[in-house]
Amino acid sequence: MRICLVAHGFPPYERSGVENYTAALARALARAGHRVNVFAPRSVPELPDLSLRREERDGYQVTWLNSRRPPRDPAEALDPPQLAERFGAWLDLERPEVVHLQHVLKLGLGFIERAAERGLAVVYTAHDYYPICHRFTLLRPDLTRCSTLGDADACTRCDLALGRLNTVTSLGDYHLGAFPDSLPDSVRTSLQAVLEGDVPGSGLAPEEWTSARARRVSLDRRRAQVFQKVDLVLAPTRFLADQLIAGGLPKSRIEVLPYGIDTAALVAADRKRAPHEPLRFGYVGSLTKHKGVHVLLDAFEALDGRAELHVHGDSTDKVYVGQMRDRAKRLGAHWHGAFEARDLPGVLARIDVLVAPSIWVENQPLAIREAFASGLPVVTSDLGALPESVRDGVDGLLVPPGDPRALAAALGRLVDDAGLFEKLRRGVPKVKDVDVQVAELGALYEKARAAAKRRLRAPPSPLAHLADVAARHGELDALPFDDLFARVVRGLERLGPVLGAPEMGGAERTLRAFAGPSATRETLADMRTERTWLQTQAAGFTEALGASQREVRWREERVAELEREVAWWKERSKGSETGLAARAQELSWREAELTALRGERDSLAAELKSLAEEKLRERKWLEDRIAAGAKENEWLRGERDGALAKQAWLEESRAEVEQRAAWLEGIRKEQAKKLAWLEGVRTELDSKVVWLEGLRAELEPKVAWLEEVKAELEPKVAWLEGLKSELEPKIAWLEESLTGLGKERDWLAQSVANVTAERDNLLDEQRASQTEVDALREQLAAQMGELEAERAQRLAQAEEAKVRERELETARLELEEEFRAAEERSARLQQRLSRETERAESLQQAARAWLQRLEQGTGGNTSAGAAGAADAGSEQRAAAELLERFLEELRWRRGEMRAAAADMDAARSRWVLARTHLGRRAVRWGAAPSKGDEGRAAQAEGGGG
Amino acid sequence: MSADVQERGDAVGTAPVSIVIASLDDRDLLERHLPPLLAELERRNAGDEVVVVDDTGQGSLLAWMESRYGVPAGPLRAIAREHNGGFAKAMWTGVEAARHELVFLMNPDVLVHPGFLEPLAAALRDPMVHSAVPRLLLFGAEQRIESVTGVRLRRDIAEVDQPALEGQAERYRSGVTEVTYAVGGAVLLRRAEFLASGGFDPLYEPFYYEDLDLGFAAWRAGKKVLYCADSVAEHHHRGTIRRRVDERLVRAVIERNRLLFQWRFLDGEERLRRHLGALERMAVDAYLGEQRDELIWMALALERLEELSASRARLGPAVRSFDQVVTDSSPRAAAPSP
């Protein structure tokens, strides 16, 4: 069967439980004769995004999908762009019959869809709660357990709470969440408010809650819909299966299939321990918070050094790992860090009990099965599916989750009760091997394939005459791409003879196949051309970008310059405003003056005009009058002429006429006078006009000057207006920038406030610490007082010791004196002993000689000397008595000698002991005695006394 | 053929023609295209007939024809195949049943224009003309003539050349020219010759390239095929099969048959060498380009090597080589109508 295993990571890049399990499963499936291809993502910066790379390994293939772009939001996390499409294209090439997904985290739900829509059997192993919980652990961001499965509000709170955590950069890759104690007060408060659904307390706007809920509902709905397309869901435990069913997955598609693991390298060694050897507890696995390593370290501390603890593993949550490492080292635990999968047997061989202190509803940790396979009992949390793995009191112990005391008690029981350990060890079950699971999977895969066939909408049945070709097409289409290619290549081998083509050697075939016009070559050439073009374009863009950047820099400089200019203007405007105001005032005054002058000029001009008009009217009237007078005069002249003509005739009326002429002359004179007056008026008016003209002429330069001033001022005003209009957008931009800066400042202020709050928190902590330090200081001072008192006591003791030392010195001198006396006595005794010995020896010799003589005398003259024999016998007795007395004395003397020597030895011993004690005490007096030393010092003093 | 019919045919300058339509249950197409055809036959009054072959294998079309047209009615007949056999077999059935020597093979998606038969029949007066094809307008577009056909080689792989579909329609608007083959959906040929040659070669079953094969074989045997611009019909291209069969499968059969066609006629050592090299290159190109479909086409063709051998064996002696047929049959600008 052609099987594609999909995992969200794969060794050597990812080495957690699921990844290692997938690798073991791939090996086992390949061993069982299946064609296995593992499809997994990785991120290699030097390869193009979405590129595929194939690798042969342990009888199966691994296809790596290079995925370099992290998701930008929850929607992208659920459906990373383009990854599923790439997978779909790959499926079209490889045509697996079964797609067995281990996880779609980092890959997306689209992987399930792409497989399902191709009619492939889709199998999903639920290693966690991902199908029903977007956090896949049923853990909230504060690492407390969630009990509201499928509650959109609760899930929304999780989303928003994660947003709170994301603001705390010091958490690093916090993985699933953070303990509230590790958070700054402000974050902790808002986190708790969010998790409690306290909208006002959360600091989030109500619309943020609304949109977050809508998004969460949408994403969860999509996840639920996609998981409906899975043909078979494998749950390693009953607990997980029940949760999945409760979460909405169809019961009919769920099978409980416990993990099988590769047990080949894991051998249950005989672990009899010597009574003096400490029990070795071990943690092996991912070092993440929800795995509860901190609980284990707390428990280990309570064991007070009665056992060993070995910690193996690592994770990307480096902050937590660092904290645990430091704590483990402080507690004297053995910190080993990450290990290679191949080293697992060795890791397990060096511990006696595996501890799995998870605080989340675990599924079926592989570490427990690996421990069992190695013969290790397990202590774990009584939580989730863990009781399905570990039987309390049979092959391990179950403890309440997250309870260091309970865990410490359980570990303590194992330390103290060797019988319990042995019992649990004997109860360790046999572990299912991955090969067994592969056999089980075979049947399940077939079941999934049948379901997939039912699921896939049957294609329209082809016409009868198309049935054969349609079937052949379908079969060829179902072949993996490589197989299809191989079939074509082999078919081409058979074609030549059918066509009657001459046989071609390998070289000719190769030449004809590759040296001709090739679509691939053309495509590659096109791609190179395109690449060159793109490179050129890119270079152009780079250049343009450079130019843009330069322009941006120039603009920035210009902006800075303008800002400086604006500042200068602002500065200057402070002075200029006054000047400008004065100028404006002056201008206003001038304009008012000009207006007044213009008004005056206009009124004068109007007056002049009216005067001129009046004068003209008068002049006209006068002219009319003159004309009329002239006419009259003419008429009169005519009359006079008539009269003169008639003078003769009118001589009589001449006087009258002359009178009349005189009268008329008077009138004429009067009129001439009037005319002269009028002329005078006219002259006066003309002079007034001239004056006015002069005034005008005088005013006009002023006006002209004012006009000039105005003209001069107008460009300035215009320039100022221009400058103003030029500056206004800049000012607007600056104001906008200032607004932005204001916002930024507000944000910074907020940040500062946050930082201040944080600082306050720190100050609070500092104050608390200070208080603690003060308390410690007081405690220290008290201790110092005690020490001082003790020192004084010690000094008194030292004084006393000096007295005692002097006493001892006296004693020593006495002892030395005694010793000397004893030595002298000993010497005397020695001398006396020597003398007595010499005397005894001489007596002995004499006695021996005498006895010898006696023996000789007795032996040499036995018959003749009977009397002599009697004398000799008495002498012999006397000598024997003497000898006896002498020996008696000798024994006495020797006893005396031994007594003296013992006496001397005792004196010497006392003296040596006294010196030793003296020395020890002298040493102790030089240093402060510890509690233990006090007793010993007292003993020493007691001994010395 | 009765004497009076022959006379009537002579009277209008044409012989009577049997129009054979092989059809699946294409009632809508027949509804549209039969009436103009019958009207044209009535106009001709030459004693022509229409034989509709029901290839559904279920007699459903025949039943419909009986109820709709009351067949047999006038020149219209319908016969049903017992099994669905595809284009080649259905046409064979129809031609066998035809009563006249001249047979116009027609798809139900073809709409004839008035006077379409006379130029074709005139062309077939030349005994060296194997078949004749009308100016077949794709969807009635004057600029898209489907029936000007040739074969060209691209990277040593044969492909159909239809220059009048690709912007050269103007050159073929009138007159008569040689073409490599007559499009199978609208071709006039001789019944006896068709039946004697075994009809469309079964190598290409279920469809496509049978017509190219027929024409190419005729050229190879020394005959020729003519395109008559004065005869006009419209073709609703591939409207029959594609409505019932997956597009991808149709394309696969076409491409498979393209290869089989070349393999059937290919000759000459150098040509064979070059072609085999080209096939290997094609396979490698397809593999490197991840072109699954191209490999499937090749694999489908290579699965029919036995049928290919038999098909090659059916070919008679060649008057023209493969290359000569390609060259000689290549369409040129149409000569004025005779």
C-alpha cells in the first residue's frame, strides 16, 4: 500500500513525541512492505519558499516542504497560504492510497481537504485535542485546565488572553501559556480579567471582544467542517476518543488504537539495586510548562537529598528551560538537557523510575511506554488519559496533578520502601511494539479506503464503448508519477520493434533523446531569460529603491531643514510678528491715510469738477450773456448805426441814445466788471485748481510712495502668504506628525505608564525585597548580637582557657618535673636493676659453677666419698636456699622495676595527653566554634579538665 | 439505386446521397440540425436519404425518432445498434445500411447549408479523389474553417495542422484544395470503397483520429482528399462526446490516438530513429515538467502495441511514404472551383 504520513515536524529538525513516533511508524510500515512517504515541513532559509526536497531514509522517503513564512494571524495559522496547494500538487504526482496525518499544525486544515477531495483515504491520529480545541491541550493561557469544551466565549477568551501574553516579551517562546505569578502585575490583572470575561477589566474595547468572538466562531466552524472529511480518526486512548466525540467528531469514525513503539533497542535490564544506592528518578521528554517539570523539582526538593533526579530533554521555551535548569542545579538534580533518539536506551538505563508530572490532560505519553519497555515503573499525574497508561500500585503510582507534596510523598514512598519499588517494577507491563500496530493499521487503512470510496462522489459512468479506455486511464492516473514514467520508458523499449525501427545503441538513444529540441531545455532557457529579466528588473527596482531611499533621506533632511526653518521662523515670527504687526499697523494707517487722501483728493477733485462745471456754466452763461450782449450790442450798433444814420433824423434823440448808450455802457462796464469779477473768480478758481493740482502733485508722490510701499509690501505679503500657504501643509503635516508623535508620545506615555507601573511593581517588589532584606538584616543583626555574645562568651572562655592553659602549663611543668623525676628514678632503678642483674648474674654464675662442681664431685668419687657426700649435700641445700632467696629478691626487684617503668609510662602518657589536649584547645580557641564544635569543645574541655 | 432516382440525380447534376448520422441520445442537436438537412434534400429532390444510427445501445434515440419524426418517414430512416460501439462502429453500421454509393458521414452537431452536397459530389467524380469535405465553419464563424487539414511535425511528433482555423481562413474562402483528410463529421465518400477498406480503423476506438487515419491512408495509397469551399456546413465542435465524457479523458484519447496515428504510418529508418528519440525526449520532458497527463497519453498509446501491429498489417502497399503524404497533402491556397 502506498502510504503518506503527514507530520508537522520530523527528525532531525523536530524531535518531540509525535515526530519520533512518526519516524518509528514510517520505518515499521516500510519493513512491512508498504511504500511510505513522509511529508513534513521545515524551514531552510537558503531554499525558496514552498520548494520540495526528497530524501531517502530507512526504506522510506521523506519529502520536505520548505515553509519560511510564519502565520500572521489565527486564520493563517489554521490555513497557511499555499502550503495545502503544494501538498495537493505533490499528491497528484505521488498518488498515495492512504494519507495518514499525524498532525496538521503548521501545515493547515487544507492538507485534509486536499487529500479528501482526491478520493484518498484520510486517516488522522489524534495525538492531542487539536480537532476540538484550537489550543490542542484544553489548557488556557494561564495554564489552568479548560472544562468548557466547545464554548465559543471561552475560546474567545483564550484568544484574547494570548494577546495579553504576547505583550510580555520577556516570556520568550512561552509555548502554551504562562503562570500568572511570572507576569507583571498589570498583565496578570488584565489576563485574569480577560479569562474571567470581565470586559471592562480587560482593557479591551467591547467591539474587540465581538470581533474576536466572530473570528473564533468562524475558525472553529471551519476546523469542525474539515475534520468531518476525515475517514478515520485514531485515538490512542479511550479518554481522548470520548473527548473528541464530545467535541463533535462522529463516533463511527473514531477508533481507539494505543500506540505501538519501537521496542527493539529498549531492553528491560535487571535493576536490582544495592541497599546503599540512592533511587534514581528521571524525567525524559519535552521541557515545557504543561509537562510539569517545575512540580517535579518542587517535589525533589522535599526529598531532601534522599534520592537522585535526572532531567533529560529540551524545548523552544528557553525561558522556562533556563529557570528549570538553574533550579535543578541548585537542588543538586542532574541536568542532562537534550539527547539524541538513539541515546534513549542509555538514558532510560540510568534511571530507576520515570516521573511524568504533567499538568494537562495528557493523552498517552510515549515516554511512559518507553519506560515500561525498559522495565521502569512510572509515577505520573492522575489526570486525563494517564490512568489508562499507569495502574496505581501495579506498575506505578498516580498522584494528584500539580501537587508537589503529593508527588514528593509518592517519590518518598519509593525511596523508603524498597519492596514497593520492586513490586511496581515487577508489575511493569509488556509494551505493544510498533510492528503490531502496523498490522492493526493495515486493517484500519482498508476500512478508511472503503469509507473514502463511499465518500467520493462516483464519477458519471462512461459510455459502454468508453469503459475500457476510461478504466485504463483511471488506473494509469492512479499510479505514482515515478511508476508511470517507468511504465512509459519500458513501453518505449517495446515500440521500436513493433515499428520495425533499427536497433539503437545506448549512446545513440541518449543522443537522440537529449540532443534534440527539448521542451525542458526550452523551458529552462525561458526561465533563465526570465530570471535574467527579473534580475534586471530587480536591479532596476533596487536602484529605484536606492534612489527612493536617497530621496527619502533627502526629504528627511529637507524636512529636518524645514523643521529647523519652521523653528527659525517660529522664533523669528515672535520678533517678526511684532514688526509685522507694526508694519501692518503702519500699512493700515497708511492705507487709512491713503484712503483719506484719496477721499480728500476725490472730494477735492469733485469740488474742483463741480467748481469747474459751475465756472463753465457761469462762463457759458456769461458767454451767452456776452453773446447776447454782443448780439444786443450788434443790434445796438445796428440801432446806433441806424440811429447815426438817422442821427440827423434822430439828433434830438441822440442824447437819449447816448444816454441810452451810456446806460448801456454802464451796463456793459458793470457787465465787464462782473466779467472781470468772474475772471477774478475764475483766476481764483484756477489758482485754487492750481493749488489743488499742487496739492494733488504734492499728494501724488505720497500716494505713489504709499503705492510703492504697498507694492513693496504686497510681494512681501504675497511671499508671506505664499510662505504661509507653503508652510501651512508642512505645518499641517508637522501638526499631523505632531499628532502622530502625540499619539506616539501617548503610546510612549502609555508605555511609560506601563513601564512605570512595571517599575512601580518592581519598586513594590523591591520594597518587598527591601523589607525582606531589612528583616534579614535585623535577623542578621540579631544573629550578629548572638554572635557577639557568643564571641564574648568565647573570649571569656579564651580567658578561662588561658588560665587553664597556665594551669596546664603549670601542670605540664609539674608533669615534666615529675617526668624528669620519674626518669631519674627510672635511671636509678635501671642502674640498680643493672647492678642487681649483674649481681644476680654473678650469683647465678657462681651458683652454676658451684652446682657444676657439686655434680662433678658426686659423679667422680662416689664410692670413696660418702661422708663427703653428706657434707656436700648440706652445702648444696644451703646453696640452693641461697639461690632461692637470691631469685626471690631478683623477682622482687624486677617487679619493682616494672612498677617503676609502668609508673613512668603513665606519667609520660599523661604528659603527652595533656600536651595533645592543650594543642587542640589552643587551635579551637583560635576559631569560632560551631554548634557541633561546642559539644566537642565541651568534651575536650571536660577531657582536659 | 432505381433508374428514376438516377435520372433525377442526373437531372440536377448530382447523384443521390445517403447521409449517415451516428448519434448518441443527441435529441437537441437533431432537433436543430435535421430540419435544415431534410429541407435541403427536399430542395435537391435527388432521392437522397438520411440514416440516423442510434448508438445509445438502448434504442432510446430510435424510439424518440419514431415518436418525433415517425421514422421511417420519407427520406429519413433510423436504425439502432444493439450495443454502444462508438463513432467508427456506428458509422460502419450506417454505411452498411445506406442505399446509395455516395455517402455523407455527418455528426449530429453539424448544420448543413443549402447546396452543400453538389460541390462535394462533383469532386468525387474524379476517381482519384477518395473523399471530399465541405467548408466546415466552427460554430458558423466565417473566419474559423475547420476542414482545411494537414499534418505537420513538431519536434518529430506529428500533429494536425488546421491553418484556416488559425487566421488563414481568407485563403480558403473559395475554391477547391487538397487536404490531408476530410473531417469525419462531414465527409462525402464512396460506400463501396469505405466498406472495402474496413471503414474507420478500430485502432483509434473509441473516438478521434479515425478520419485523419482514413484520409492519410488514402493519400498513402495514391488517392487524394479535397476540400470544397463552395460546400458549407457548421460544426458545433466536439459537442457530442464532451457533453458526456470527462474532458481529461477526451484529451487523453485524442493525444493517445495522435501517437498511434503516427506509429501506424511512420516509415523510413531515419524518420523512425528521430521519432523514437523524440518520444524518449517527450517522456523525459514530461517527467521533468511533472506533466502527468502527457505520460498517461504515452502509456495509453504504448498499451495498444498489439492493436498497432495488427493495424499496420492491415495497411496495403504504400504509393507515398509518410513524409510524402505529409508534404503532398498539405493544404495550399484553394484553387478556383471547377
